Amino acid sequence: MNTAETAHTAEPANAPGTDDGWRRLDPRTALVTAVLTAGVVIGTAVPLAMGFLGHFGTAGAGLWTAAGAVLLTGCAALVDHVRWRRTRYRIGTGHVDLHSGLLLVRRRSLALDRVRTVDLTARPLLRVLGLVTVRIGTGEHRDGESTLELDPVTRAEGERLRRLLLARDAAPGGDGASAGECDGELAVLDPRWIRYAPVSFVAPMLGGAAAGGIMQISEWAGAQGDVVHWTVELFRALPLFWTLAVLVAAALLTGAAGALGLWTEMWWNYRLEREPGGTLRVGRGLLTSRSITVEEARLRGAELVEPLGVRLFGAARVDVITTGLADDEEAKEASHSTLLPAVPRQDAERIVAAVLREESAPTAAPLTGHPRAARGRRLRRALAVVLAPPVLLAALGAATTPALLWTALGCALVGVPVAVVLALDAYRSLGHALTGRHLVTRSGTVRRSTAAVERSGVIGWTVRQSYFQRRAGLMDITATTAAGTGAYTVYDTGAAEGLRLASEAVPGLLAPFLEWDEDDRGGRGSGPPEHADPAG
């Protein structure tokens, strides 16, 4: 990518115009800016007008407020109109170019063969006008310099740019399947999927946020004391336990309602399809429509994600492991890596198999369990975390008041069983396997993840052993890749088993760092030693 910035001067004779392939953004951008600015101004006009009443009277306050609103809206529209006149883009031979800027002219260029994503987003007002925002990215991380944004263009122009910029030769199909045979719809929205929204972690977070928002707004209004007093009076007749239970239930119900609304906004009109040329396209959104495209040539695997609440209902979501997806804030908000929301697990595995062009999902392969020493490590760590606060409270209670002793006992009685159950579940979740093309690793309990990473995409291994792991004969072995999170770890596997796994997954990659004696070397061919130790 080449980026250039120059001070604004008179346009040269060969400046970009409407010919030579140069195009402008849609001229209605000034209208969009005016409407959005007017909405913000109206939202702030009422408190400002109330403040002016004492100085100018009702008529004067309304006149001054309206004049200020019109002035601000007009200025914003004028600035955006100038921005529209100063912005040009074109798709040339080998490059996509964007010239923009008011006082400072920016001339930016992306090589076409580096373009990895072309995403279309339409907020409600843009949808009404038939416009979209186009984000063209290379997937590199250079503080936004690897992304061009065209805001806005018509939807037809956005679709033209997406097809043109992502035009590739047909991607080779897995297991001899041709790309054309697999093109078409892979999944569409099933309204029954919405039942998994209230059991996600979003619901309690939204419930807590709602309670905090009520307290914050009441503080701004100077009525926080009244809200607290009203709440105390409302539950005066109830014991403390039931008061807390009712408040928690109310927060959870509020959060569940919020989670349903958020899910509907994000995933309504969902559709996953494979397009000719080897791209996966996700379309979704109720008010704000989003179209996210993933190039199959960049796929390095898939991940089955099962948060605890969703997993209890037998569901999972599907993320892709791919290179070339930006990690800036807008990309995170757009959930670029999520191909499928929480759905029944068998449906998720079907999509994994279809996306990876496999007969069966690698994430459904039988996994090798880990030694019992790994279970002991999880039990000890869970109990240490849960018992630390009660021990501290008990120490304080012994020196001060017996009430803290009872509090410590209650915390221990509640926390210890929960910690033991989660620790045992975390141990049962551990596992790994090698399939035809993929390394599969699973771990986690609150958020269980089963990742299937292409073995050809592994570029290195990291072997870690703490002092306690070494005594227990365990190790963590991490596959390094340029895709996804960049590292996928097999936790607390047996030392010999972990080294054997790495050696078989990518033959020869770890061999220069292993040492073994002649007894282990002999008779095993090219396979790894039974008791190999990492040399460094």
C-alpha cells in the first residue's frame, strides 16, 4: 500500500475528473449529514431552551435555539458538501485509489491483489436512501492506513465494487470437489435461534448496565436519594435474601429482553452463502444492514465456540480462522470472524464441514483426553481462587467481629461446590486430535472453544513447562499461525504426547529442537520419540 499526503494546492491539469475512471461519492451525503446533525441538535435543544427561558422569555428562547440549530445543521452540511466535492476514487490497473481532503489532500492507493475484505454497511438512514458505506481492507494492521472507506455510495455501486475488488479465480475445493459444485446458500436465518440470546453472557451484562444506568440518570436529575428511598420502602416487608433475589431477577429479565433486541438487530435477515470465485458472504442486520465477505483462500480453519449458558442448551456458534481480517474497533463491532450465531450444535458442525469443504466437521472428531494430573491442576487453582476471599474475611473476623466469620463460611459453602464443578468440567473439556488436514484442540469451561487449524498453516511451535507442570509430566504446546488469534494451545497434555502431536502435525518443524537417546530413536522410523525432551 502506498499512502501520500500533500498540502492543498491548485488542481493540476491532469487532476481526477469524472472521466479516466474516477468517480465521486453519492451527492446525497450532505443530506445524510444534515439529517443526522439535526437529530443531535434537536436532542440537545430542549435543555438549552429551558436554560434560555429566564433570560429571553419563551419566544426569545425558542428563536435563539432554532437559529442555533439551523446554523449548526447548515455548517455541517456545507462542510460535508465540500468533502464530497474533494473526494474521488477509482479502480485502476492493479490499484484502487482514493483522493480526499479539505485543507490537506490525501492520496491513497491499495494494490488490488492485497485487498482481502470489502464490507458493506447501511445504517437506517442510508438504507432509506438506498446508500451504503464501503470499507475496503487488506487485513494488515497499520492504524487504519490499510483500509479505504467510501461513505456513502449507492447500493448498486457498492455491490459492483465488492464483485470487482474480490474477483478471484475459483478456489480449489477440498477432497477434489470443484468450487462450482459448492456455490450457493449454506445457511439462512431460523427464527428459533433467538431462544439462545437470553442465555448468553450478554443478558446479565445488559441487566447490570440497565441498573447502573438508572442510578446514573437519577444522579444527574438529583433524585438518586429518592430512588434509593423508594426501593427501600418497596421491599421493606421482605427479608434481605428475597429482596436481593427479586432485584437480581428483575435485572436478569431486563437483560434478557435487551439481549433479545440486540440479537434481532444483529442477526435478522441473516444469510450465509458461497459465491463463485471462492468467497463466503455473510449478510445480516435489521435496522443496520451489514454485508461481510471472507475470501476462502485466506481460510485456515474454523472454531466452534460454546459459552457456558449456550452450551447447556446444546448450542454453539461458528467463527472462522482466517488471515487478512482487520482487528480495529470497527471490525470487532462488525464481528468479522463470526459466520454463524449460536445454533444447535449439529447445525454448527454442518456449517463447519461446508465452510472447510470437508465431508464431516473436524471439530466433531473424537479427541484424545489429557492426563489426570491436568484435573488436579484445575481443582487446585479453582479452590485457591475461591477460598482466598473467605480466608481473608475469616482472618479479619477473628480480629474484629464474628459477622465476618459467618460471611466467610457462607462464601466458602457457595463457592467451593461451584469451583469444583467448573474445574471438573474444564478438565473434561480438554482434548486434541489430528484429522486429515487439521489440528484440533479444545479447552475452556465458561467459554469452551474447539478450534480446527489447518496443519499447513502452522508456522511454528511454542513449548512451555512451568515448574509444577514439569513435576507432573505436563506441558502446554502452542501452534503458531498467521491466522485468527495467531496461537492455538493444547493445554496440560502429557509431555511425550504433546511433542508427538507437534511432530506428527507438521513433520520436521519441531525435530531440530528435540533430543532423544538411541533406544528411543531406534525402531520408530520418522516418528517422534516416546520420551523426547525439548532441547530449547
